[in-house]
Amino acid sequence: MRNKLFLSFLAVVFLALISGLIYERLITRDFEEYVSGAREDRLYWIMASVEGSYAEGLWDHEALHEALHWAIMLGFDIAIEDPEGHEVMSSTAAITMLTPSMQKRMLAITDLSSAKGAYEPYPLYQEGREIGTMKVRQLSRPGIEEKEAIFRKRGMYFLVVAFAIAGGGAVLLSLFFSLFFSRPLKKMKNAVEALAASDFSVRVPAYSGDELGQLGRSFNYMAEALQREEALRRHLTSNIAHELRTPLAVMKANIEAMSDGIITDQAVGLENIRAETENLIRLVEGIEDITKAEASFFTKRNVVQLDLKEFLLRIRDRMLPLAAEKELQLQVSEREHLIVHADPEKLDRIVQNILSNALKYTDKGSIVIDFGPDSKGFFIDIADTGRGIARDRLEDIFKRFYRGEESNGIGLGLAIVKELVNTMAGTIEVKSADGKGSAFRIWIPNLPFPILGKEGEK
């Protein structure tokens, strides 16, 4: 990646060089065309003056002298010949016709001996008739020629400086950007290789808000998901092996006892096997529930807007028959309606699981559901007057397959609650003591996910 970026910038530098050379050639060509055009314009002006000095078959030497005088000043060595090839006047003759002071001044600004090469003939015409020939050579003009050379030199100098600045800057930028872009990609490559080697704890820095930052955050989310999935697999494997061992051992013992005649009443043995089979079914169902709770981390969050009071009242109405059987009061605190954003399916499962435990371990009194807003979300309190939980066991109740002394379940209800609360980026706390009931507080933030609509909408 770094080499490709560097070569790309070098290609840009090369193209800039080619463009600069083309630009310099075009400027030089245009300048040469300008110089040549200016020379032709001066030359045609001199030809017009020379042709104007001829009238009625005779040359006006005074006018012809004036024309050649200006030709010398414009940088031309000129000789005028008639149609027979006889010289009428030349630049040398025009100089000798000047006064001594004018000759001195003219020779100070021009040197007739600087003209080199052959004359270039230009026919002279008047009224469609050839009246002679004007032969022209270019005189050396040090001041003008030096200026033209300086212009060409400065043009080349500007090109070299511009290319040095642009090319050097492009090379430095290519090095900077190749390192800037390749470094996070190299870290990403190393992280992917580590992830492929089953190092699910690897993360990449993702500070920027551009595409590389988004890629880093997506990678971190994927690594976290794989880490949780791997942890889920290991936990389930060990937990399932541990929890299945007891009922299977009991079933095996009953079958062997029936085969060996130790249990003579087959109905009793079959009833024992049936009871353990029921335990296995409940265990498998519980494992399926905890798997779904953990897998909810990977699923798209179904966040909707809901009225929390109406939501809790509906759950209470569903649980009222169970509370009535034990002559318990189940009520929701009288508070104002509260609009929140949450996943209703997960929140329903959390509240229902806690209420089920409260109803199971409360023999008399009441269960009260309270709720309210918090600084960054909302809370739900569920308090009962039940048997309570010993303080030394409060840290264990959310562990998988943990069962109290009086429990006849499989110990997954509160583990599922804990997993779902974590999935919703919330927290759960419990306060309890033996014989004094329990109080659970669930705190859920206003989840920063797209709201799909109101509860019940699709």
C-alpha cells in the first residue's frame, strides 16, 4: 500500500515535469514567433519606405538615405540594387552620408561589421513593376539580444524552480501520506492476522472520523462480537456438560437398578426417569433462553419509543393471575407517564423474569413496580416483601445455573436478566436480606440507536 501511494505521487510528479516542459516549449515558441513577427513588421515598414523613395523612374536619395538610416537603427544591414543589379545605396553609404557627430552616435549603438551571413533578397515593386531588390542582413544588437536571452533564461529558471518546489513538495507529501495512510492499514493488517490466530482481544485505534476510523470501529465491533461468541461457546460447553451430567447419571442409575432387579417396581423407576427427563427438558429450554439472550448482542437493536408506564401496566396485568393465586398485591406506582426509547422485547423479558422470581419467593405482602427518569436514561425498581437473599449470596445470584437452597429451578432466570441488561448497555443492582424481601433496580440509558417507530409499529 505504501509503495503504491509513493509510486502514485511519483507519477504525478513525472506528469508535472512533462507538463512543465511542454509549457516551456510553448512559451519559447510563442516568444520566438513574437520576435520573428516583430522583425517582419519592421522589415516591411522599411520596404514601404524604400519603395516610397522611388518616383518617376528615379530614386530619391535623400528619402532613401533616411529609410536606411532608420533600418540601421532597427538592426538591419541593407543594400538597395536596381533591376540591373547595380547598387543604389547601402547601409555603409548611408552612414558615410551622416555628419561626423551623427556617425559617432550611430556607430556607438550599432556595428555594421556585426552582420554575418548572406543577404536575404526582397523584391521591390511599384505599381506592379519591379523597381529593384532590397537585400537584408540582421545586425547584432547586444542590448536587445541580451534581453531576449535573459527572457529565455528566466523562463527556464522559473520552470526549474517551479518543478523543484512542486516536485519536492509532492515527494514529501507522498512520503507523509503514504505513511499516514499505510500505518493504520498496517495496524489493521496485524490485527486481522491476530484475529485469524484466535486472539479475539485485539483492537485497533479508531480516533478519526473518516473512512479509516469507521473501518477501525467496525473491526473492533466485529472482534468484540467474536470474542463474546467464543466466550459464549466455551461457557455453554462447560455449563451444559456440568448440568447434563447429574440427570443423565440419575437416569442411568435407575435403568441399571431396574435391569439388576434392585428396583422391582418398574413404575417407580420409570417415574424417576420421567422426572429426570422433565429436568433435562427444562434445562435445554433454559440453555436455549440464555443462548438467545447472549446472541442478542449480535442482532440488530429494535429500539422504539414507548410509554414506560403503559408498558409496565401491561406486564402487571399479565402477572396478576399468578399474584392472585398467592393472595399477593402486584401494583405499579402512581407516576406520570414517561416516554423512553428502548428495546421492548428485551425489557419485557427482564421485568417478567424478575417478577416471576418475586412471585415465587414471596408468600405474603406485595410486589411494587416503580419507575422514573434518570440523568441519561430511566430506571425500573421491583421490590417485594418475600424471603429475601442472604448478603453473602447476592454476588452469586446472577451466575448461570446458580440455585439457592429453596430453589427448584435451573438457575438461569437472573443470568438471562443480567445478559439482557448488559446487551442494552444498562446496569442492574439488588438489595436484600434474609426475611426482609428484595429490591432490584434496573437502569437503562436512552439507547443511541435509530428509532424505528413507536411500540407496536412495524
